Amino acid sequence: MNKFVTLAAAMLTAVAAVAQVPVYMDETRPIDERVEDALSRMTTAEKAGLLHAQSKFSSRGVQRLGIPELWCTDGPHGIRPEVLWDEWDQAGWTNDSCVAFPALAALAASWNPEMSALYGKSIGEEARYREKDVLLGPGVNIYRTPLNGRNFEYMGEDPYLASRMVVPYIKGVQDNGVAACVKHYALNNQELNRHTTNVIVDDRTLYEIYLPAFKAAVQDGGAWSIMGAYNLYEDRHLCHNTRLLKDILKGEWGFDGAVISDWGGVHDTSEAAEGGMDLEYGSWTNGLSSGASNAYDNYYLADPYLALLESGKASEDELNDKARRVLRLIFRTAMRRDKPFGALCSEDHYAAARRIGDESIVLLRNEGSLLPIDPAKSPNILVVGENAVKMMTVGGGSSSLKVQREISPLDGIRAMAGDPSKVKYARGYVGDVTGEYNGVVTGQDLKDDRTPAQLIAEAVDMARDADYVIFVGGLNKSAHQDCEDSDRAGLELPYGQDDVIRALAAANKNLIVVNVSGNAVAMPWAKDVPAIMQAWFLGSEAGNSIADVIYGRVNPSGKLPFTFPVKLGDVAAHNFGEKAYPGIKRADSPILDESYDEGVLVGYRWHDTRKVKPLFAFGHGLSYTTFDYGKITADRKHMAAGDSITFTVPVTNTGKVAGAETVQLYISDSKASVLRPAKELKGFAKVWLEPGETRDVTFTIGKDALSYFDADRHEWVAEPGEFKAHAAASAADVRSTVAFHLD
Ligand code: BGC
């Protein structure tokens, strides 16, 4: 045979081989075509086999057809370490330490969608390297009360801010061939009684406040999966809530991905079957606790579902719809050949964590420009407080991590000090000395048996000799702090920290308080402390980011994504008695009814409209420079319904150092037929300005930014008349206003 004949024969064999690739395996074909082909080859049992977990974090594919399994991981701040097949205990792998990124509340405080894109890309790469298909996050439940133990995992109190910030995260993750699983859909705004709280909320509030970030995640972010929440709405668990899952998510928003249950969020086979649940995880059904045979066959969407299908009580169409969605999720992730490889613990990821942390720290107060500290002068610095040394990446619930490294604030401050030996440490208070989650241990020994009086006396004594005192306190990741499955008991700082701060303020006038938390805390001493920083849970690079800002290596540019109230009673949700929080228990069942009586007046909407002065307003954050806002102008005085309108405001850096300012655009309706918040955020832009530099910041909005949700008509309505646009540095700091008309 000559070589051309050999070549032709080889080509024919190759063509034949290609022709034999089944449609569902052929990645050149559209996903939906492949999904239909796969579905047509599957038995009923195989379809149902896709719809429930096979281990703590994985679910089946179709072995016979070569359709791969799905592997999930928490989320949302780093990649969770490997647990055993059917236990929460550690699997003991030695390749699963990760980079911890700042908590999502911190990300929101950066007010910078570019940081969100960087975050999504980086964590997506870590997930990909660890061969995960679904990242359980991000979370966008609205910050309704500062008691919610899980606010640190969410993006603040404003639906517009959360919507803008969630989208780039999702895209960044999914560019890696890893699905984001947006959680916890929806109305999961507290941890207390999270399995038994039935939320009562009017439709207008639901659509204006609690749903927009989820809608943006689905429609603008293109999220491939979403997690149903634990609680109830309209008397039905959210993991089988027909209205939220089928009518709104899959119907109104056209979501084509899979709904994954929160772990143990499914409670009933037929409700889950017809209520829009696609993939059940974490159920604690019979068999699972004792591990009899295969417990996962007992899941609601496993054998019991098959029985329902066989008896004709569940429809084949419904089964196909669920299987289609899960297949789509598998084809988009696990069954993709063209995915990048990802990376774990790369220098880029540490740099990303630090940058995001740097941009998220909020300088709340800086009287007499106490900060930044000049390291060149090698001052005597006293660092006080448990949070200066306590590891924060372990604990807090499912977001707990096993990190390759975590820089503590004390280490960060020492590393950047001119003379590290001049940075001393005093404990100040003893908070929670435990450091363990699901078998991951910090290994820190934080035990200290001294009395509070002894600890304060030591700190005060040392404070007298210091040029600066930096108190690092706040909350931590233990139960009833910033932690899943429990809420805080109050707004106050725990462990007697207020006493320590007061004593330090009396001993040294150069006191800086660094509050590490994911929630607002009461600061009754605020006026006596010249410098206050909100430093969040910043992950692996925490100490470096904090030191960056303290020493002025970074000019702070974070702004609060939620209001700091003076006291708990100033928070909207805490104004309507027990029925609005934590809910009232029914006499005959474990269910509590909780009524969101504050309606749309959540966060700054309440403070502004009801004129309740906050301690620090939503959107507040200082810089080491100052910014002047010029007059805001509109490109037109009148707009018609189909028009857009553009506002311009010049902003100047009037200080001596370069810095970034987040300019906020709020809109108010001058006269409305319904109660509308005094103003609402409808735009923001973070601009970097050199000293003396001026830039025009522009915002273009359409009618949607003027609308409220009319529940009776089930549509967004903008009433003609006068509106005002405000250029503001925070919700409490409007710099310039212009009026315009909707005709
Ligand atoms: C949490 C989820 C988490 C899941 C898996 C649940 O308890 O609410 O956010 O993704 O566990 O760990």
C-alpha cells in the first residue's frame, strides 16, 4: 500500500470514530441537544439517580453512559477541606489547604466590581484545581438585622449593591468551568430557628429588597445553580417552595440551571418533586445516621421518589425537567473538556486576597489624622486584644477553612513596623479560646486564666508608655458571634471589650480600634476613640491588609455595605416586637411566624425615612485624603418612560495623597402614591484620583431606577412627576442634588 492509501484509510477510520461519538458526548453540539440525547438513553431509575447526593458533597452521574459525578464544595471564602464520604469529620487529606479570601461582607465593602471579578476568578481557580464542579456560594441574603450570625457571608443591606457585586464573582468562578451556587434562596435573613421560621413578607418588599440580587445572579451573572434555603415562606420550606422556585426563579426569570437543596433542607418527597427542587443534599433521613446499607437511597428524591413515580403520583415530565437541569449542570462543569486547570495557593491568589482586603477595610473615624502611622519613625506601639492573634479562618460554620497560612493582625503590624521589637502585645480580654471546626484545629493555645481586671491593668500599664495603642477586637467565628446556625444575643461587643477600650482610651489618647467582624457592633465609646477601623474577616492575608492601611501603604477606600446603628432598637426589624424578630412560635407546631413588618424600609432606607441617626451610615468610609464633590448635573430636565438620563458630578482629590472615592448615586421620588424610602442607591462608581486631580463621574439610569414594585399589578411602576438625584459620599452625606421629571 502506498502512503496515500494508508492515510486515506486512517482518515476514514477517524471519521467513522467521530460518527460513533454519541450526541451527548459531542462537545461541538449545543448543550440542550446533548442533554436531550442523554435523557433519551436513560432509565427512570438513572434519571432519579441524578437527583440526590451519594456522599456528603457529591452526587451521581450515569456510570453506564460515562456521565461524570458532580463534586460540590463550600464556599464562599475558600475551598473547604475534604471530609469523609459520609461524615463531617476530616478525611485527612494533605493536599487540601487553601487560600482564604476576605469574607463576602468585606468584598461588598470594596464597592468595586473589579475586586469581585478578581475574587471569583481566584476562588474559581482554587476550586478547579481541587477538581470541584460546584462552589457553594456566593451568598446574597440581605442584611436585615445585625444579629444574623451569617451576615459576614453576605453582601450587605442594599439590593443594588449586592446585585452589582455578585455578578462578576459568579462569572469569574464559572469561567473556570466551576458552577457558582448562589445561596440561600431566599428570605434566609437570620440563623436563629433557621429550619422553622416562616417568613411573612409582602410582595413589594420581596421584589424590591430580597429578590433583586438573586435575579441579577441568575440573569446577569448566568449562575448555573442556586441553593434553596432552610426556612419557610408561605408555610412551605424554601427547598420545595413552588412560588419561589417554579413561578419566580424558573418561570419569571427563566433560570435554566439546577436548584440544589441546602444540606438537609428537603423534608417531603411530593412537595420537593412538584415544588421545583432538583438536587437533594445533606438530608438526615432514616439510615443516614446509622449508615444502614446505602442511606442515600432513602433520600426524599431517591427511592421514595421512584415509588411515587411508579404509583403515578409524580409525573414523568417533572422528573425529566429535573434530570435535564442536573445534566445541564454536569455538562457545563464536570463533563467539559476545555476547562482550565486552575491553581491552588498561588502567589496570585495571595496577592488577590490582600488586594481585596486592602480595598475593603473601612476607616470609620480618624480624628486629627491619627492614622496612618509612619513606620519610619519606629514608634512604640502597643497592640491589645484577642483578635490580634486569633485565627479567624477556622470556625463560623460551613465556610470554615483549612488554610496554608493566615497572617494575624499582630504579625502583620510587626512585619511592617520600622522596628518590630517596638511593637508590644497585651491580651486585654479573653474571648473564645477554642479553635476547632469539624476536626480542623488552629493549634493555637489561647488559654489565659487571668481575671478581666488583671488583663485590663496590664494593658493600661503598657498603654501609658506607648506612642500608639492599637486595640484589635470585635467578634469571632464561635457560636452566637459571626457564626452559622446561631444569631448574636445583642449588638454589644462580647467579653467585656467595651471596658478594655474605655480604659485604654483613658490611658492613651492615641488609641486606634480595629473591629474585626462581619456585623455592626455597638460602639458606646466611639467619641472617645480618635481612630476606628472596620477590618472584617480578611482571610489568609488579614494581618497584611490591616497593616497596609495602618501604616498608609494603602489609602483606605472601603465603605460600609450596611448601617452601623447606635443601638439595636434603631434597626428597622427590631421595631415591631417579637413578631418581626425572632418570630412567634405556633402553639401546635415547631414553626415560628416572623413578619417583616418594616417592609421595604430595610437598613438606610429606615434610618433615612424615619430620621433615625446611625452611628456610621451605609456607604460611609474615610480616606487619608479628602474629596470635594462639585455640582451634580443632569443631561435633561425631563425624561420619558423609554429614555435614559445621565448625571455628571465632578469629584476632586483635595488632599495630599492619591486615593479612591466611591461616589454614590441615590434617587428619591418627590411625591408618590405609596410610601417610598427617602432615597435609594441606584448607582456607584469608585474613582482613583491623584492629589489635585478632578474627574467627572457619570451615571446613566433608566425608568427602572425610578420604579417601585406594584404588587397588585405585579409589575414595576414609575409614577410621573419630580424625582431627585443625589451625589453622595454616604447615605448620610449627600453632597449635591438635582431634580428632574419623569413625564
Ligand atoms: C449551609 C450551606 C452550606 C452547606 C454545606 C449548610 O449548613 O447552610 O451554606 O453550603 O451546609 O456545607
